[in-house]
Amino acid sequence: MDSLVQKLDSQLAALPVTVALELPGGRRVGPPQAAVKLAFQDWSSLATLAAGQIGKLAEDYVEQRVRLEGRMRDIMAAAAGLLPGNPAASDTSWWTQMLRRARSLASHTQQKDAEQIRFHYDVSDDFYALWLDPRRVYSCAYYSDAEMTIAQAQEAKLDHICRKLMLRPGERFLDIGAGWGGLLLWAAENYGVKGTGITLSRNQHAYVNGLIEQKGLQDRVQMLLLDYRDLPEGQPFDKIASVGMFEHVGQVNMPAYFGKIFRLLAPGGLVMNHGITAGSLEPGQLGAGMGDFIGKYIFPGGELLHPSLVLRDMAVGGLEMVDTENLRPHYARTLWAWSDALEDRLDEARVVLEKTHGPQGAGTVLRAYRLYLSGCAMTFERGWIALHQILATRPDGSMNTGALRGAQSLYPFTRDYIYR
């Protein structure tokens, strides 16, 4: 074990923050006033640390085999320094790709998708309310001004999407995966659309319908508990948004997903697909056990694709990309805002979670979310994953006349309409 401790001692000395270890049996390594402290119950967790298997070490923390102390920003700086390489690099072998495709196919039946969505989004509405903004917008904010609070940046994001979609009063607007209704209600109240939102989360469905009734919007807005695959196609929508949803669709279902959107969208209409994208060209998940951790504790069934693959599947579905924007640094800042908010209210969070998960379950969920929020902030900062807003149209086949000749959609020739 001495060689393992010597190896770790040299690894820790090279980190950007000071780290101290408490070994099984009580022996201490590192400075007494270190920024980050880890206490180990057994030697296997220590070997995991030495190997740079950060995801497995995170699991050991969640399951209380490792105790962790320090600011989450310092902990993530140490974690990044311990990684053996770029975790976004994926195994591109034929066999690995076939296994991933088989897992994706098995993980994305309608029943599985419903179970996986509820696993995450139905954890506890009160828990999410502790660290999200008042509108409970659970996706990347848009810091159009560096001094914005998270609440202001989320409203800026909602408006950014509405402006990109050129929403107009009376238009039929669909929000796929509408969450707690932030975008759906913003579009109805500020742009006068007739909105339909769908979700697989029972908690979100009940919460948004309560808001619709409270705001007196029953004649213009509806929220449905429905799988996107079951949406009727008889009345096309003028505009469609999908925010933070297509990450749950699965690689094998992506062409069918965009094909469904094509059929739901009126010819010439616009669709915004806002979602997390992979840093690797090949489909896969983050290495060093990080993807496995997210799949086990946070987003079972979640899959990320590189934007080039998303654009390919969009084209297969008949949609034309007209604008793409990478908001990766905005999501890093968003996640740090969420992480900081949760860290400030840990005691409240534990009490809230105990109501639905009991004392032991509450601790497990809370430890997992602490690492999930800060860990994702780190991965966005370092470019291992990203966030793309992809605006697309369903071409209507017409040549039009005048200035927009050949556009085949509502999309204008320049982007300045978004920022005017």
C-alpha cells in the first residue's frame, strides 16, 4: 500500500488546489489545512482515486464509502486534475458502437422513457424549487448581460428562444418536454400564442396545469401528460420548441424524432431544438466512469450526440437548419449558479427530500446532486460537452417572390431580427 500512497502523494502535489487524504485506519496524507479533504473507508476507493476513475469515486461518495469536504469548485478543480486524459474521447470500435446501439434501442421504449423521465424529474418539486429560479427553468440560461442573476438570465433565455422562433399572437405553439412550464407560459403571456406543452413527468404536469388555472390561461394554454410519439398530427403547429428534451430520445430514435417534428410542423414553420451535445464526434458517454455515474444516479437512458450527428438526423427527417448557436459557457455559469444555490441550502434540501425519500434516501439523492451539478459545470467549462440551440425549418417548397425569393420558410435572410 505504501507504493499506492506514494503515487497518490505525487499526483496530489501537482493539483491546482491542496488535497489531504485520510487513509483507512486513520493515517493522514497531505497538508492539514487543505482545500479538499477525502476520508476513505477501504483501500479499493483509494485505488480508484489513483486510477483517475472520477465517476466511480463519485459513486463511492454517494454510497458513503468516501467522505468529502471542501467547496464544490475546489473539489471539481481537483477532480479535473486527477483525470488520466480527455473524458470526451470515446471508444470508436465497431463492437463498442454496436453494443451502444443495442443498449439505446432497449432503453428507449415508451414505457422505459416514461420511467426514466420520472426517475429524474419527479424527485421532488420542492427540492428543485430550492435551487432553480422562481420560474423553475431547468435548462441553460442566457447571460446576455454579464451582471445578470440566474433568474434574469433564464428570462433572457426564454425570450431569446421566442425571438428566434419569431412567435406571433394566435400562432399554434408546441413545447416538447415543457418542464415546469417556463417557456410555455412565457410564450403565451408575452407573445400571445396558443400553447400546448407535453411532459412525461406527473409532477410537472400537475404543477403546470395549476399555474395555467391560476393565471386564467385555460382558453389558450394546455399541458398534456403525453409521449411525443403519441401527439396527433392532424393540426400542424406554426412553431415548435424542444428544450432540454432530445437528450432523452436516444441515438436510434433520433431520425424518427425529427421526422415526427417535421410532420407536426406546418410547412414553412420554425422549430428550435435546444439541448446538450457531446464533445466527441462518435456517440458515447464521458469516460473515467463519469457517464456511468450520471446514468445511474441522475439521467438513466440519457444519450448525447455531437451536433454534426444531430444535423444529419435533422436532415434525414426533412428539416433544414438555418441557425446554430453554441451556449456552452452559458451552461457552465448556469450550473454553477444552481450548484451554489444548493450548497447554500443543504440543510433545507435534506429536510425536503426526507419527506419523499426517507433519511437514508434523502442523503443519497443530495450527495448525488451535489456532484452532478458541480461536475457538469466543470465539464461544460472544459468543453467536454456543449449546449446547442439549433433553429430549423420545414421547407414549404415554394419559391416565394420579392426579397425572400427561395427562402421556402418564414426565416429571414439575416439574424438581426433576433437582436433588434
